[in-house]
Amino acid sequence: MRHLVTGLTIFDEVRATPGYTIFSPLGRKATHLIDLHGRVVHEWRLPGFAGLYAYLLPNGNLLAAVQTTDGPSGLRGKAGHMLELDWDGKIVWEHVDPFHHHDQRRRANGNTVYASWKLLTEEQARRVRGGREGTEHADGIYGDVLREIDRDGNAVWEWEAASSEEMYRYPINPICARVEFSHANSVWPLDNGDLLVNFRYNHLMAVIDRETKTFKWEHCDWSYGQQHNVHMLDNGNLLFFANGADVLYGGPGAGSRVIELDPATREIVWQYQGSPPGTFFSWFISGAQRLASGNTLICEGVWGRFFEVTPVGEIVWEYVSPYFSEEHPSYRGGNYVFRAYRYAADSPEIAGRV
């Protein structure tokens, strides 16, 4: 099996997209930048376990998150401490919210948008449909709060799942525990101020109107088996990792897909999947990135595997993370990676720094 071999396994020097790939091994305290030969060319030491992932800003700084011990316990995707580090690892900005989870994105105006949790009231919790009966968190049911803060940490915009009448139309998947109402695992700020969000436990992706705080667009398709890393491409289509999580409970079609979706027609215009399907399968975490060459970088997170495919699905680069967690209680023994990103050598993010 491919994931049993670590390091660089495939490199087509002609068809692979030049650049550097960044990733943060879960259950460890560092973010690594590697070249196409799999060599570490730079790294940032983190003041705690990686809060899922980090990415480079146009100024070359790293926007990252680390896990805190405060806040609710037992919920997946916890972070709590957001950090901006310069190239030398100096912290130049930070914000602590013990309820922060999964994602944080920097807007063009310098504000930061992120996902947080808030405990539902008993009345709100009674309205939540779906999930496995009797599996609520010891505290009750947590719902998502999407929050935008300025550089000083002041909240300038918020949206609450529990206050959105539209959210109650979408039940929790019956295989999921009733610990969370929505489980936002990706937030993507749009240029007009709206927010594209993915709610994994409800199989829902939606664009939230900044002014009205209602859904401007929504799409729910259980055939994806839940999804991660929903974001918009330059052509207006959506790219995301369809985990295929539901097929954990049987069926020969078990496997994940990376999908490009036309939001207007809701049709799949491109996809990648394994052949047979089970050869490509990450039932949680994971993501994808469309590269300038037209190829797609895929992070098969369960196996710590990143690989680049051409538009016709040929693998031209592959690397498996050799960094296994030895300390973290949730990730010990695994080489899990939430997301990975590729940057061109002449991009603003790299700009000769390597």
C-alpha cells in the first residue's frame, strides 16, 4: 500500500508544478515547507500542537493555529490560539478564543474570519434533528459561530448557526453524535464580503450573505459522504474533498473523491477518484488545491499523503509525510495532515525567501 512508504515516491519533473509545499503534521509542533524533491527548505516551530493547519499570507508570514487546553473537551477540530508568524518564526499577531476550531482565514482588509463554538440553549437543542440518539455532549449541543475580528481582536461581524432558521432544515447525519449542530470545517471569505462555509455533519455547503446573514446559495448532497475544504476557484466553481465517510459502514464503493462543482448548475465538471475507489480514501480531514498549471494538489489526510494529478487524473508527484505523532492522545501513531498547499517560487508568499 502506498501510504506504508514515506517521503518522495513519484516525481515527474516535466509535468509536476514547480514550487514548495507546506503542511503541519497533526499531533506535532511544527509546520514544514518542502521542495519537489521532498527536502525541508524551511520550517516554523509552533508553541503547541498544530491546530489543524497553517498557510502562507501574501506578505510571506504564516497564519497558523495551535491547540489550547481551555474550552470544551471532546470536540473534533479544536484549536483555540491563532498566530501570525514572520519568516523567522516571530509572533507578530495572535488571538485567543478557547472555542475556536478548524479554520481561520485572513481577509484582504486584514481582518480574520474563523469558526468557533457556542453552547445551544435547551430550546435550541430540542429543535436539532438527526444524529445518534442519546449522544449529546456532556454540556449539551454546541453550534457554530462564524466570527470576523479586526487586528485588535474586536468582533466586527458574527453569524450563529443556532440563530439561523435555515440551518434547522438540515438534520445531522444519523451516523454522527449529537455533540454539534453543524461542524463547520472550512470558511472561505468571498471578495464581496460574503462567506462560503461547509457544515460537515449536515452535508451542507452555503454562501452566507454578509448583510442579511441568510443563505444566498446552499447545496446539500449526501452522496459526497460529507466533505472538507470547500472553496471557490478563480473560475467561480467550487473545489472540495468529498470524504465518502458514510460508506465506512459497508459497500464496495468505499472511497473519496475530489470534486469541482459548478454552483449555478450544481453539476460536477471534474473529479478525481481512485481506481478501484478504495485505493483513495480519507474519511475525515483532507483537502485539495487547484494549481496554476491546471493540475490539482490533493491531501489524502488520513495517510499523510499529498499528490499532484493532471486534469486526466495522472499522478505526477507524490509525497507521504514521515512525521508521525508520538505525544498527542488523539493522533498518536498517525501521520495525519489536515491540508497542504503549494506555492510557486516567484509567488508573493515565497518571493525569493527560500
